[in-house]
Amino acid sequence: MEPSAEPSRALAPYAGMAELFVSGRIDALRFESRFWEEFQGGPQRISDADFAVLNELFYVVEDFVPDVDAREPGDVTEPELLAAAKTFLDRCRAG
């Protein structure tokens, strides 16, 4: 599917890191780390629509547990995190 739009300014940093993760240029741990770094500095102004898109990714990243031995039912695995990053990119591109 061809992207129909660029991510909004507020979502662009997250889309950039999601692209790196989806393409295999960074691993899940680096993606998670970069996500939290960006989120803590977060956008000062974000539309309700952008917030809804980012919020979905937020909850998946929040529930991601990379250590298989520490994982409990309901915790997010790496394949689930990857799927969420792909969905996030699709939603960003949909405009």
C-alpha cells in the first residue's frame, strides 16, 4: 500500500523510529527506548486525532516485556510490538 500522506509533525518522530524498527534497522529494545525518550519530551501540541493514533501505540509499548521469562499473560511480545508499529505507520500515512 502506497502512503497517501506524511505523518503529522507531532507524530513524525514516532513514525521515524517505527520505520527503523519495521525495517530491521533497530531492534525492539532500541525502539522501546527511543519511544520513551521521545514520549517524555513529548509534543507540546497534538491534535485529538494524532493523540488517538499515538495512544494506541503507547499502550502496546507500555505492555511490551522483552524478557520471555518475565512475561505474564497479557504482556506484549516482540512480534506484537512489531505489528503495532506497522499499524501505527499505516494510520500515520492514512492521514
